[in-house]
Amino acid sequence: MLNNKLGMFIHWGIYSLLEKHEQTLMWDEVPHAEYEALMHKFNPKKYSPKKWVRLAKEAGMKYICFTTKHHDGFCMWDTKQSDYNVMNTPYGKDVLKELAEECEKQGMLLSLYYSNPDWHHEFGYNPKSSHQEAAKNQDKEPNNEAYREYIKEQIKELCTNYGKIYTWFWDIPPKVEDRSINELIRELQPGIFINDRGYDEGDFSTPERQSHYEQARFDKMTEACDSVGNQAWGYRKDEDYHTIRYLTQTIDRVMAMGGSYLLNVGPMPTGEIPAKAVDRIKKVGDWYNRMEGCLENHEEEPHKFGITDISDVVINKKDGKTYMHFFHGLTSSSIQIYNWPANPERIRLMNSGKDLPFKFELLERNYPADNEKGKDRLYIHVQEIPADEYVSEPIVIEITWED
Ligand code: GLC
């Protein structure tokens, strides 16, 4: 099951040398020859997949999704299908291979991102889709079939030479159906999960940079993604970094609803992850680790609780315990819970790991016994929640029930 994992998304390519955006080639109309010459400058001497994987691991992340080929068409692995690849840079080594080996060593799952738009390949142009540069070869008709053959050959390399692949992240729906493509991936990587931006409906959906979700629990496998900053996915020098509050709240919400979450960083041309991005990951990780895995592999809470005061709560269940995720924080130091399934044995604030005092109380306002409201006067009063100490993160409460 794909559900409920936190992962690190990594957007890295020769665009990092422009220090702006992974799509600068198109947005700034950089002449192709000038852009493609960037490969001759790509020499990430400080690339340490060991450090990348360790950073992800320490933050509680379980997988890394790496951009093998972004819209610019540059291939970050040793592909035999094109010379436009990392082996022909001054660095001259297969960065994906190095990452895959390190993931294997540190027990990190590896996922691959692959862009359908391709601004380099002769037939990468697809008039049906978005994020398209003018056709590379203006003299010839777009030939999506020939391009799909190229993709298949690359899939064979990516799904054979880099060990087990956890998920496949297609980007930009091609609006062309070809079921044989995902079939090929599944044949080479049994058990893989494929997203819904490819040549058929795939296995899971991919809400992107979204912070509002309507439903209480996803009914389809979902992997949301966002970046540590709100401007670009690739390295950007003057990136506007997200607040820890925003990041932890959205991660909490998505994962409490049963989804997975990919948090992106864009490494610099040196191979290092920018210090501010590292700082975001560490701070998110500090919060995430205090959640003790309660965001992973949980189930829907069938019981309908009544909780006063606050509405932004997602409730789920794991190992018989109930978890209440107040992803926008609390309005006071208490919550009142009506209509509970058994008596609580222990109530704990996950943020601090400490027990919270609670007692059973009767609503002070007295209703006549025959009044509807009078029937439901008993509540669990959870008090002394130090919510002000955790304003930068969601408040998560764990309830252990008596047998
Ligand atoms: C969008 C962007 C692309 C990025 C992707 C990540 O599709 O256009 O640059 O790689 O989001 O999901």
C-alpha cells in the first residue's frame, strides 16, 4: 500500500545552474544552444547522496522521488537513448546510480519522476498537452509514437538498472492513451505504484501545492506534493521559503486523511541542498518524529465524536488508539469530547509526548431532563493543553481506551 508515507521530492538538473526555476528554458526563452551548453558546466563536486538520504531519513521520510528527466529533456542517468545526459558532463558519473546505491544502503525507498514534455527530443512536442515548447524539429510532423518508443527504451533502463523502484511519477498528462507504457513498467517492477499523470489512469492521484481539502478521508490513493519554497521546484537563489507552520499543517492534514506527502527540495549545482531547505526539512522532521508514526498506516475512525469549539479536525485510528489532528491548532488550552466509544485510559499530547489531565464533567448549564440537549450533558474535559507552545505545528492528541 502506498498510503501514509512522508517522502522527499528532489528536483535536480542542469537548470539548477540558472538558479531560477526548473522551467527557465521556456519561461525566459533561453536559446536552446545556450541552455544545452549548461551541461558542460555541470560538475557537482559536493554531491553526496549519502547526506541527502541521511537528511531524509532523519526527518522520518521513507522514500525519495528523483527527477530523472524534467521538461528540458536532460537525462540524469546513464542512458543509451540520448547523448544529452549526465555522463557527458564534466561530472561524468551516473548520479541516479549513486543515489540508488545509497538508498539501498540506508533502507530508503526510491521513486522516479519522469516528464512527458521533452524540450530536447526531436519528437518530444505534443500539441495535445501543456508545458510544450515549440516543436524542436519544425520540419517534421510531431510523432508521438516515435517519442513513446523512446520513453519505453528509457523505462527499460530505469526499471532495470536501479534496483527496486517504489513509485513512478509521470509529470504533465500527455492526453494520449497508451496502456502498454504502464504495463511495461509493471512488468519490470512488479508491485510499483504509478501516478495519474501518465498514459492511463494509474494508481494514485497527485494534488500539488494544495492546502485545502474538502473531504475527511481520501477515497483514492493519494500522494500530495509541495516544495519547501513557493516559487520553484528546482534550485532558486532567492526562493521564498514556506513557514514551518504551513508545511506541518498541510503534511498533517494530507497524511491524517490517508495520503502520502512528498516534500521537495532543489539541490544547487554543487550538489548540496541549500542550507535554508535543509533547515526546513530538519524542522519538519523534528515535528514529524514526535508524531511517533501515528500519521502512517492508520485507519479510518468509524466512531463519530462530538468535539466542541473547533471544527478543523481530522480523526483517525491506529492500533486501537484514536488520534485527533487539530491541524490549525486550538483556540484554548482544552477540548471537550462528547459521545465517546469507551472510557479513556490515557490521553496524550503527541507534540510533547506527555499525558494530559482529563475528567468527566457535566455541562454546567442545566437543561430539563426531557430536553434533547440534557441527554448529552456528559463530556470528557481534556485540560492544560500547552497549545501556545506549539503554534508552528498541528496539535495532535492520542487517546488510549480502556478495554
Ligand atoms: C508542475 C511543474 C513541474 C514540477 C511538477 C512537480 O507540474 O510544472 O515543474 O516538476 O509540478 O509536481
